[in-house]
Amino acid sequence: MATDSTVTYTPELVGDLDVISIYKDLMEASTSSRSVYIRTKETLIDMFATTTFTDQEKATVTAQTLSSIATSITSTAMEAAIKIATENRDSKYVLTKLREDTKLTTAQAAKIESDIAKADKDTDLLVMKGWQIQADLRREYGLTATPAISEIIVPSNSFTDYGIKVETLKKAKVDTYATYSNSYRTNGNVSYTADPTTGQFDIVGADTTGLTVAQTNVAIRQERGFDDNQRQHMVNSSASMVGLLVSSESYTGSYAPYLDRWIASADYLNTSHTSVVQVAGSVDIGLTTQGILDVSAGHTMSGTVTGISPGRSVTVVYRDVAGIAADVQGTPGLVLMDNTWSSVLPTNKSADLVAGVTYQVTASIVDHTGNTVKDVFSQAAVE
């Protein structure tokens, strides 16, 4: 509902009541020729003409009657005049209030209708919200909720094998199986336990099958082949050298060392031998020449390594056992074909040693399994 009133109301001061003119009109009407007052007066005159009232009685009746009528007419006229004047003055304000009250009532009725329509829409929205909840539960968890979908529901059914969350759980299971599969492929038959605090897998054990073991075996065979190629090259070189020396008339020296080297290499290749590729626990390192720790001159540390391939490096560190002086490190000691090595501490490095301080000299090498093998001795530095 709506109103189409275009009336504009402005405040007005309430004026005085116009009573006198209305009172005069009422009094004139009350005493006119056809008024009750005149009819009463005429009735008294007729009554006095036909009765035996004395003059005194006539005067008394006339005075009382006319006085009563005049008082009544005057009072009634004044009350009526005041009432009429009041209504005349207030009528436009009363009408204005009635009109505004009507407009307010109309607006309230329209609001009630709007509220009813809104309540209907809210109900529809709640139903649609229920549909959305059902759709989310169906999509995320595979849950089909009851009662009917047209109702606002509280689901109570169990989850089905469907939905994003369920698929995520499936993927987690697949990832677990992939972890097992990859572990088996890499390390062989692997058993696992889970850490109860983190939920992460812990490897309990693995057998000697799998890609890692196979790759290790291939690497060992390759290193054996590399070592054998070095030996073969030595045999060929020694044979060529011996042949040249024997056939050369200008050479007067002894070719026995070259012949011995050729024989040793040939014997190595012609016998059943184990590669110098190290296996955990089979590598050994030793310091055979310790030298003098002279702070004013360079010196050499040397030794041997068994069970490891030539070409590896030995690390030599000089450490103050009392923790006063800083560590000093020599040059890397390269492992040669005869399994010997040597590490030089040049003069400028020897100057870093402190005379009178006892140093622990450590020679170490890391094997294929990651284990570090050491040989240690202690010696005091001198000037």
C-alpha cells in the first residue's frame, strides 16, 4: 500500500476562540419568534387569561419561569458557542492528525506485508542453505543427508565412498603404498614402523635386493674394471718398454726393474684377486713416517692405505691436545697405485705450530660406505 497525498503542513499558532459571534447567533435563534422562549411566554399569557391567578401569583410564576428559561438558554448557548468555537478552531488540526494517522496506519500495513514477504524469502533462503549444506557434504564427504532435500535438515547418515575428503584419504593411502613400493624397489624388502609422536615412517630393515644394492654392485664392478684397466695399461706399457730396451743396442742400463713391474702387473691380472674397492671394516690406514714437527721448517707425513682404490685422498690434521693452539691441516695425501700416500706440511703452515705444544696428528680417509678410518699419534713441536 502507498499514499499519494501531496499536502504540505506547516506549523500554525492556535488563536483565540471566536465565542461572542457564535453566542449572539445562538441567543438570537433561542429568542426568535418561533423559539421555545417565545412559545413559553405566549403560553403563560394564554394561561393567565383563562385562570384566576392573582397578580402576585402571575408575577411569581412569570418571574420564575422566564428566569429559569433565560438562565438555561444563556448557559446552554454559551456552552454550545464555546464547543462550536473550539471545534472550529481545532478541526483542521484534528483532520491533519487523522490524515497523518491514516498515512501511518497505511505505512504500517505496507510494512507488515513487506515483513511477511521477507519472512517467506528467509524461509526460501533457509531451504536453499540446507541444499547448500547437503551439496557440500555430498561433495566433500559423499554424505547423502535425510530427510528430503526440500527440508532444512540435520544430516545423520554415515559417509559413503565418495567426495573430496574421501578421495584425499584414498590419495594418502596410495602415497603410502607408493612409499612401500619405492622402498622395495630401492632397498629391497623393507619393513616399517611409525613414530607415534610424528606419524612418520621409520625404516626397520632391508634385505640385499633392490635398486640400491644393484647400483652398488654395478659401481663396484665399474671400479674394479677401472682398476683392472690401469693394471692392463701398466702391463702393456711395461711390455712395450721392455721390448724397446731389449731391442735397443744403445741402451746399456738394466731393464730388470721394468721387467719386474711388467711381471707383477701381469701376475695381478692373471690371478683371482679382489678389487681394491673397500668394504666396510676392511679399510686400514697407517702412518709409517711421522717426521719431526719443526715450527721453522716444512716436513712430510706418509703412510699406507689398504682395501681402498688409488686416487683417494688422505686428510692429515694437527690438533693441540690441550686446546691452546688452533688446528693446522696438511696438504691432501693422494693414494698411489702401490697404496702409499704422503702429506706435506709446508714451511708457512709449520709456522702455525707452537713450539713446546703437543699435537695429535690424525690421518683419516673415508671409505665407500661413508665410514671414516683413522690412524693417530701425538708429538711435540720443536723449534
